[in-house]
Amino acid sequence: MTTKSNIENIERRIEKYWDSRSADLSRIRRLELEGVNAANWREILTQDLPADKILKILDVGTGAGFFAAILSKLGHKVTGVDTSAGMIDEAKKNLRELKLDAEFFKMDAQALNFADESFDAVVTRNLTWTLPDAMQGYREWKRVLKSGGVLINFDSDYGGRNFTRDNSGVDDEVTDKMLDECTAIKNSLRISTHTRPMWDVEFLQKLGFTVQCDFDISAKVHADKNVPYDSTPLFKICATLI
């Protein structure tokens, strides 16, 4: 039985883990921003966003501010949130160094401090698999979307695998102990029992979205040979709120 206390313990464990990874992940995201991957990500993101208008965009699980940097450079008003204070610090630093504007807040992706229908779009990368309650996360993201708004989610089906140095795209700063902790956290989460992305597609449809899914976009966004990559396929879900 999952209790409130258990969920809070998991959430603290997740936050502590990503705090410990914030510096090395920030370095990798800066490599991406400064290489060919940035243009590929920009193309993939913008093809599903309304054109010719400035959008209010929520970047959930912003990490080191990768999507925030790409989208704010295009002129959009971006708000990034993350449960990790370390990640928020890295995001602020990166956007400041890049001379780009975005707002960043430490916040739970499953309990957002925003009014209903606040955003034209919600974007997220490699977050959903780490949520203690992914269903609640999806409900919250729907709540803050305007009618006709779009949710773009990039994630991977990690449920049946363990994280190792060979398959996780990490550098020497990430220890085997950290990878073991990541595996342990992943195994504690309900979403790891689902077959993805079909579970996500079906749940989003039940929430009232129309959904398109690309099961593997890895080849499109893993083009820069200077960047280490996770070996698990990266899927893309684009869900429009009816």
C-alpha cells in the first residue's frame, strides 16, 4: 500500500538524486545547446507549436534549462519548474550566461502553483518516468493548459532495465553508486510497471486529448558525437487539448 508518507519519502529521494546530478547534466545540456542537436530539437519542438505568435510555455522538469533556452531564444515566454533546487540553479546560470530570459521556480510537477489555463503549451523531457504519480502529473499539466493547448512529452520506457555506465550516457563524474540509486528509485515507481508510451497515449486520450506518438526520435536528436547518449529509445508524445 502506497501511503502519503511513502510518497513523500520517494519525492525527497528523487530530489536528492537529481541535486547530485545537476552539475554533470548541466554540462551535457550545454554541449547540446552549443552543437547540432539544438537545431534538431528546435525543429522538432516548433513543428507542433502554434506559429506566428508569442506563446506562454511551461517547461516541466526543466533540468538545466535546455528547452527554456531554445524556446526563449525564439521569443516565447517560458517558465521552467523543477523539484531539484540544484537543477533550478543550473538553469538560471545557463540562461544568464546565454543572455536569455526565462522564469524558473522550484516546484512539484504534480502540484503546480499556477492558475487553470495559464499556458499555451507544456513541454517536458525525461521527466514522466521519475514521477511518483504520473497520472496526477498529467492531470496537472492538463489543468494549466488553455483549451486548444499542446502538451509535448519526450521520455523513455525505462521500466524493464537497470542503469549502467554502458547504457546511460553518463560521464566519469557519475558514479556506479549513483546509477544504482537511479535504478532503485525507478523500481519504486508505479509508472515503471506500465508499457510505454502506449500507457501514456491511452491515459491522455481519457483526459480529453487528441494524441500523436512517435515511438523513437533518437536518431533525430542524438546527432552530435560530442554528447553522450542514453541507449533507450526516446519517444515523443504530442497531445492537443480539445
